[in-house]
Amino acid sequence: MSETALIDACLRILRLHGAFAWRNNSGAVAYGRPGQRRRFVRYGLPGSADILAVLEGGRFAAIECKRGKTVVTDRQVEFLSEVRSRGGLALVVRDVMELEAELTRQLKHA
């Protein structure tokens, strides 16, 4: 499964569990006319998770989706740690079933 497909599947699972969830992008875009100086515009928070959500009951969630053995970057680790330190749910998932299991566990404790 591609990372994009994993993100899409996770979004569907979150929404089935009643979450307000969206794809979060960050990066940079270069623009400018040929022959002119190119400019870069950065968007999003570097290291922020692929998916941000508000779960039933108001808890914030950040889900980083990774394919196979792809490594979580230092910035991503920092972002997820910040979310956890403030009481949010922060996960790295490599399979949609990991997310499903965690959401089920969270709903039992809510």
C-alpha cells in the first residue's frame, strides 16, 4: 500500500469513528517566470503529522503515516512529542489496523 493510500484509509477510519479529520500538508513551492529569480514559499509546520483530527469528545490527534520501514524524521518525532505532552493522541501508523486498534482502545477509555 502506498503512503497516500494509507493516509486515505486512515482518514476514512477516523471519520467512521466520528472524528473531524483532514490531510495536513507541509513543504515548499518554487515559483517565478523563466529568466527571473525564483522564489520559495513554505507552507505548513515542518514535521507536522500527515493527518490532524479532533476526536469525539474534543481530543486532538496527530497521525503520521509511514510505509514499510520508512524512518520518522527528528522533526516529526518532536511534533508528535509536543502533541503527547499536551494530552493529545500522537501516533505513527504503518497499517490501518494499528489506527483502528488505537481508536477502539481510546474510545473504551473515554
